[in-house]
Amino acid sequence: MPTCGRLPSTALKGVSVEVPDDAREHGPYGTNQPEGTEGRLRVALLSYRSKPTCGGQGVYLRHLSRELVALGHYVEVFSGQPYPELDEGVVLTKVPSLDLYRDEDPFRTPKRDEYRDWIDMLEVATMWTAGFPEPLTFSLRALRALKKRRGDFDVVQDNQTLGYGVLGIQKLFPVVGTIHHPISVDRRIELQAAPLRKQLSMRRWYGFVRMQSIVAPRLKPILTVSESSLADIHRDFNVPQSSMRLIPLGVDTRYFHPRPHLPRRKGSIVAVASADSPMKGVATLLRAVAKLATERDVNLTVVSKPTPGGPTEKLVQELALGDRVRFVHGISDDELGELIATSEISVVPSLYEGFSLPAVEHMACATPLVASRTGALPEVVGDAAIQVAPGDPEELASVLRRLHDSPEERERVGRAGYDRVMERYTWQVVAKRTVEAYREAIAARKQEKGRR
């Protein structure tokens, strides 16, 4: 993070603002900021949680905001915990929750002096009744913050919060929505994998999806990342296809690129996936590696942090993979890029993906990719990866065996992946197309005001 100054005049209850020193002259508080649709836009980016090291939201925020600033726009990110890592020139406004799901103390009970207002009470009450409150409670806090900033922004982009508070924000500013994929898909897959005794509580946990299905059709335009996600959003959230704009995600080639000067680690397989989420298919990958390990000298690195004593750790023990599998987390982008670029094979074993940034990152490193034939993955990887049936450890093991034994095929697939990324997936293009959506929303708001 750059050295930041503090702006006391904008302090709000439960909100803190970190302003890079070089943003003061040109941001909402300076005198050089043009208004309207021409020239430099003032953008508020909303994200209810923005974990920087894994998951799409924090990665998306960091790279999009950096490229928007590089294009000359002012960008301020409003985020709950975990907060994102942002590049120089991007302003972070912290919108703290009670952080009830922090890694070191999930589902914690806050102390009495932590409660600040009725939104905090709502957040805890929802957690205590087995629901997930953050999309709703963040949207309400963001609405409260933005009410005090009415003249500061030209447009607001909501990054998959889709809480009721966003409808209030829409009355103050033009709002562009972003849905990487509808969480209704996650709910369907999790319910299919859950035992009957857990399904009731899981339905309650995903109760916020109904709210999102109500909010989403009221936002226009909505940005999404693939034809697959566009179809799923239309089906599950009833968003007209005419209201959506397709903008694939990009990859940061500063970190994700081939490293020909470094040798690849013999027999190494890498995956970047949430270890305990059934949707990410880690269990399928572990079973495939267990089959392969009986006849080949292979090892697997999963970039994730499994729950101690959770289903993934138990499966590793059950398959006797303790000396063949390692989990890493909290590594930098450069370390992750090097890990991928020095692996012989990469895998995205998901049961569903709305896009898959890891797939693009693997290909950008010229590491041959094996990906599930599901969701948006066939669209993202095209013929530049080997596709397998999702949830089929036998087929996955067979493909891994073939690649392990064929340096020539690894070289060919890796090169095809790299070429595809260079042709299609860069963050600068993402930012430019996102600005087009901003201007569309601003123009629509002006037309709406003109009709009143």
C-alpha cells in the first residue's frame, strides 16, 4: 500500500477513509475534477468482502481499480472485511462489519462494546439464526456512507453485493451491477452435496440469494464475465439479457507469465481452489492424484487453507496422501505466479465456474491446464486446455497420467494457453469496456431525469 493520508472531514460512524497523498489534488475533494460523462469519471466500487489472496472479488477489485486509475479516472473502493490490497492511486474506504467470519475466529460472538448500531444487531441476529448477513448489512452501511457523499461520484459499481441497500444507492447515483455468476448456482451444488440433515441450515445460509434475485433485475447495465454466467443470471435472477454486458476478466501479466529461466518441478501439479467448497472439486482432484500416485512420482500443491479437521483434511488422510499434498495460503501474487510457472501441470477441477481467474492465470504462465468441462470453463479455455468431465476422478487421473508422461504434449498445451491469454484476457481491455458501461449508466440517468 502507498503512504496514505487521513481525511478527517469525511470520517463517518463505522467508516474509515484511506486517501493516497497524490489523490487529494485530483479526487472528489480537489479542484481539478470534472463532472458528468466527459473526461475523468469519479467511480465508487462496492464490495462486501474483498479477500486479496484468493477468491474472485478481491482480485477483480484490485486489477480493475488499478487500470481505471491508469486510464485517468478517480476510483474509491468501499469494502468490508477482509479488505483488499489496492495499488497506488486507488482510495480505500473501509466499511467495517463485525467480521463474524474471520479466518482465526469464524462465527464468533462479538463483545458488548463492539456493537455500534442496529445494523450490527441485524448482522449478529442473522448469523445466530444460521443466515449469511454480509450482502445485506454491507449494502445498508454503504448506503449510509454514500448518502453523505452525494456530490462526490459520477457512478457506483456494485461488485456482486446485490443487497437491498443498493436500491437506495441507485436513487442517489447511476449504479452498474457486476455478477460474476449467480450464487444460486453455488446453492444448488452445495445442496446436492450436503447430507439431508444439513440441507435445512444450508437453505437458511443461502437465504440472501432471494434478495439478490430481487435486486439484480432492477440494475442496468449488469456486467458479467461469460456467456455461461449470462445465461445463468437470466435463468435464476430473471435479468433480461438486453440489460447485461459481457466483459471477460483479465490477468495481471506482471506476475502471471512464463519463467523460462526457472526449471519446472518434476511431477508437480498445482491447483488454486477453495479447499472445502464442494463446487471447486478439490475432492475429485485428490482422488485422481491418489490413483496416479500409486504408479507415478507426483505431488500436488493446492493454494488454499483447508479447515483444520474439515472434510478436505480428512480426505487427505483417508487417501494416505499426506506426503504427496501440501496446502499453501497467504502468498503474494509474485510467489503464486512462480509456483504456477514452475509446475508441470495445472488443474481447475471445479464442478462449476462462472469464469475462473485461476484458469487464465495458469494459461498465462504457459503451464498446461486440465479443466472441467462445466459452466464457463469451456468458453474460457477453448481448445487451449484439456477438458474433462466434472467430478470424474478416473478421467482426470487418466489425463494427468498422459500429461505426466508426455513433455511434448505439456509444451504444446502450455503454449496454446499462453497464446490464448495474450489474445483475449488483459485488464486494460476490461477497464476500457467497463468505462463504456459507466457512461451508458450515466447517460441513462440523464435521460431519466430529462423525462421527469
